[in-house]
Amino acid sequence: MKKKLTTVDFHGTKEQEEKLLAVIEKHAGEKGAMMPILQEAQEIYGYLPVEVQKIIAAKTGVSLEEIFGIVSFYAQFKLNPDGQYAIAVCLGTACYVKGSGEIIEEISRKLGVAVGSTSPDGKYSIEATRCIGACGLAPVLTVNGEVYGRLTTKDVDGILAKYV
């Protein structure tokens, strides 16, 4: 599933930027340094907004396009912050064959938030995930880590009502 950028305002702090610059300096000149730089940057900010990618590009000499290519390719990297309510729907095989594709579409439609995005107000984020290890409860979703299982699209309204 293609990652999408949303229009959530970036609110990085000077302390976060100082930590990022220290990470870049720590890995300067290392072969294959981009992956650890990006991983540590995501630990600092919680995601990798374009503003952070621009700093990394400027300080490493790697093009913004190349950095974005890495961030958008690897599932471990997030382009958007988690919402106040981070919704993750498992699309692993067991969940998918039992209807998780329809469930994630229903959630997206009801909240007006694209899969892989965060609502502009920062309240909701929706991610498609792979197996979370709860195959016996398929299909499953989590909201801020709370697991909901054996779902149908009819369960979506009741779950979302808890987070309005």
C-alpha cells in the first residue's frame, strides 16, 4: 500500500533538531549510514516529516529524492505522525481472507481519513499492518494498542464510538 503525505503541521523543537544533528554527526562518513540516521531520526520525532528529511539531506549531501525514496519504500518508516487515536488494521493473510480489507475501507470512509494518513486535526491515523500475531482472532485491528478481534464491518461503528 502506497504511503501518503497529509497536511499535519510539523512542530519540531530545537532540542529535537540538536539531537538529529548529533545523530548525523555520529554517523558521518559511515558506509550505509542513511538507514541508522533515518531510524534514529524517527525515534526522535516519532515519524519522518519532509522537514526532517530536508535537514538530513542538507547535512549528509544525499538528495531529498533519494531519502524520500528510502523512507517511502521501507514499511518501518512513517511519513505521518500517529493520531491521538492510532488505528491499525491487520491485512495479513488470516485477517485479509476474513474481511479486514473491507473493515479498513469502512474505517477510512467513516473517518474521512485515507489509509496511511493522519487526519488534519491529528485526531486519527489509519495504518494497514501485517500480521500482529493474533490470527486466532482474525480479523483484528488495534486502537492505541488495544486489540479488537473477530470483527465484521458492522463492528466498526461501535469501536469508533469509543474514540469520538
